[in-house]
Amino acid sequence: MGVVVLKFGGTSVSSIEKIEKTAEQAIREKEQGHQVVIVVSAMGKSTDKLVQMAEQISKLPSKREMDMLLTTGEQITISLLAMALQAKGANAVSFTGFQAGIETERVHGNARILDIESERIRAALAENKIVVVAGFQGITHDGEITTLGRGGSDTTAVALAAELAALKCAICTDVDGVYTTDPRYVTGTIKLEQLTYDEMLELANLGAGVLHPRSVEYAKNFKIPLEVRLSHGETSGTMIEEVLDLENTKVVRGIAFEDGITRITIHWSRKEDMRVSKVFTELAKNNVDVDIIIQGITGLGHGNLSFTLKTAALLNALAVLEDKKGEIGYEQLESEQDLAKVSIVGSGMVSNPGVAARMFEALTENKVPIKMISTSEIKVSTVVPERDMVKAAQVLHDTFELEKA
């Protein structure tokens, strides 16, 4: 019937019992007539343990050697899973990322996939084998082992699905789908049956931790149907595709929120002295990612620039800006921490005016201060005090009646 790619994260293969359940699920998929490729992460918290061991030796270990170390975690999982499949009577073979032909750029710790030479996988599938591939890893053209960074196994799975023209890619995890927002913090949430690629990409970028944005980008670019579903269950999950059924086009589909946000504001005494491009050029050179950006000019001709970034990047950003103060030409620099970002997302927003006004009105009525605003065709984000983050998410979930989505 075609190729199906299944991806199982660390919690789904954290014990021998769970590895055996994963094998059983793969066999059920095989029995439905599909060719099956499984992508797995390292078992449980084993990657964290490897990092801790490295840090006992060096506080700043070589990135190359860290990649050599961390890729061993997935290698353990693939071999055990292949053994479990074989013990249950299935024909199976395991491949590391580089055995699977995953070629990456030469960037240790956060490499991007450049190409996949899939002949070895295709040959194994032709021999009626279930193929087990290590996620999160690849190899450069000149033979250096690399890792793909956070969410790397998701990216491996979707990239393989694209290369093999798979019928779908299922991300099997410890939740049974994508919810209207995080049910651990907000009441009344429900599982969404469908989302568009763009909606899922916005939710992922805005803090929803179910999928890594890079994997959603791959799925969108290659039109791979993506399913988020429970690892060891029979129920269907959330399908992520290009177009939704007509009955699933609610204006706001989901809410994402993220803490640990800081706002930096730069002041110039004269608007003519503002060197905005220089600010972001220097930050980019030092790998500082910024998010919401607002530029202002006062009636007195003063200029200011505000932008948000992860609090973890604050010290690096301040060091860069202070080092380049003379070139940027600013007068004053200030930062505000303990902020959060709360966002509403929905493809229906583009044709429904007044959604943003309704959002701001609800937050104001519930005394949630709005610090900054950012919009696109399918999302509106606000920066609020971190202490009000969950309250804001709950207010917006209720305001847009997402419990009825």
C-alpha cells in the first residue's frame, strides 16, 4: 500500500517493555500492508545522562566530540528495537543516521539535512524488512558525524518520509494529539482532529512543544501528511495537512504560550542616529534570535527600538550591544525580564476582522497588561507579564470558545 514512517520519542522507548510495545505497533502497521520505517530517539533521559558525563570531564567540551558521544544513545535504541521486532517474528534491520544515508551540513550540534541517499533503506524495504533508523543524526560529505539539534528525530522522520514519498509520517508521542492549548495549565481543552501546516508551524514556533518547527516545515514543503498520535494506543491523533475539512475552519484553532521572555529597549536621542540594521546584523552574527520588534519615534524626535528574545540569550545580547555601542550610536539600553508570550492561531483569522480587537478587549477586561503586540495573517501574539501567562491563556481559550472547537 505504500511507505509509512513512524517516529517514537525518548519517553516511548524508555524501557524494554515500551520498546516491545513499539515493536508490536510497527508489526500491526506492517500487517495492514504497508512498508514500515521507524525513527527513534535515545531511551528516556539517556541523552541527558551522556551530557552530564561530558560536563564532569569538561565544562566546554568539543562540539565534535559531543556529537560522537550523543549519537550513541540512538544507536542503543535502534539495535534493541530491531532485536525486539526479530524476536516477535518480524524481519527487521537497524541503521544509524549515516548508514541510512542522511547527509548534513558540517555544523556540529545543530546541522541541517542536505540530502538523503536512500538506496540502502529502499533495498531493505524491498526485502520486506521493517527498517529502524536512528533519529537526530547524520554525516557530512567528508565523513564527520553530526547531530540535528533540538527536535532532530522529528526532522529525521519527516525528511525520510519526503525522500520515500511516504503515505504519511506519524509522530508517536506521550499525548494523543494536538490540543487547543496545553491541558496541563488550561481547563476545557480538547484534541483537534485537524490542523493546517501553517497553523501547526505557528503553534510550534510560538511555544507549543508537540512538534519541532523544522519538521513541520519539511512536511509542508513536501506535502507529507503528518499525524501526531499516542505511541502505544489504537486511537487516531491529529492530522496536519494543507487543507482542512469545511467543518474544521473555526476562526481561532489554538493558543500557544511561552515563558522566559525578555524585552530589550534601545533609545537614541535623535531619530536620525538610529542604526536599526546594525543592531540586528550584530545580534545575528552572534547567533542571537529576536522575535517581536517595534520601532518608535517620539514627538520630540527621539527614537527607540524594542524587541523580545529568550531570557537565556539576554547576557549574550547585552554584551554584543554594549560592545558595539559606538557603532550603533544609542544613548541608553534597558531590559525587562519575567515576561511571556501568549498567542492565538487560526487560518480563519485572515478573513475575519475584529479577532485581534476581541483578544485585546478580553485581556484588558481581565486586567492582563499588554506589553507588545505582533500579528500575521493567521496569528496574533502579545507579550504579557510572566505571572499572567496562564491566566491570559485561559481567558483567551474561554473568549474564543475553544472548548467547542
